[in-house]
Amino acid sequence: MQSQFQKFTRQRLSAGYVHVYTGDGKGKTTAAIGLAIRAAGAGLRVLFTQFIKGSASSEIDALKMFSDQITVRQYGRGRFIRDDSSSEDRDAAENGLAEIEQALSEEDYDMIVLDEANMAIQCHLFSIDRLINLIVSKPPDVEMVITGRNAHPSLLDYADVVTEMKEIKHYYHKGIMARVGIEK
């Protein structure tokens, strides 16, 4: 059951903007998750997609707790990719783009998050033109969030909000690996 606030907010979302979280610092996915949870709290429907990533993680487990408002889809094979993408990696990303295009055309969601889409472009899983076509074709009231390092300069031209996460210091450089509940 939606609260009065949620009903009011759902009716008031009249413009959807494009957010880009990029940079070498920690927190891009975390910021997108925070925005997705805030949207769900306001009664908005969220599609949270992840490219490249495909394995279980605490962040996905947390989002699944909001499954009545947030749908999670992963389009990765759970392996680290640099520039060595395989046809299977590209097929997984293509399937993700096709599902996102369908969700946009059916107007099923108020917000769509494309986590690690910037890295998918860098790893040649799909082109920047394909991502820009998604932005241009989205309904005007759908909010879109795109994350990942090395955002393509063309993407920044289409974004309404760009936040760069800058690493100043990280314990990873001291040999401390990703910890459950913090980085994974």
C-alpha cells in the first residue's frame, strides 16, 4: 500500500533526467543504489540493471529486499573484463540493451539504472551510439542513471547531472581486498 507521499510524488514526476556517476573513486554503484532506494521509497518503479557484473553480491541482495518496487537484472557473466570481451560477454550485454529498450517502450519503469554501462562501452560490449540512442529514445518522464569509470565525452553532453568520484586514498593499495558488505 502506497503512502500519501508516494502517491503525490508519483504524480509529480513530470521530467526525467540523465545522471552519470563516473571517475576512479569508490561509490558510483553505491550512489545509484541510494537513488534507486529513494525512488522506491517515493513509490516509483525502478529497473536496476548491471552490465559486466553477474555474480551474487550484497548490493544485489539488498536491492532484492525492495523487489516490489525495484527489479534487478544482471547482464554479465561474473568475470573480470578488461579489453578481452568474448562473444558471450557481448551477447549478455546485447540481451540487456534489448530488455532495457523494451522496458522503455512499454514505459514499465520510472527510473532505469545502467550500472557499469560506461565500462561496457570501454570493453566493447556495445557502442556509445547505442547508449545515446537509449537516452534519446527514453520517455521524457523516465529518470536514467548511468555508472562506471571513464564515461565517454559524448555521454556527458547528454547528461543533466554528472558526478565524478575521485579517489584520494583507498586501503586497497595496502593490500586489503574487497570486503563483504562494504565493497561486495
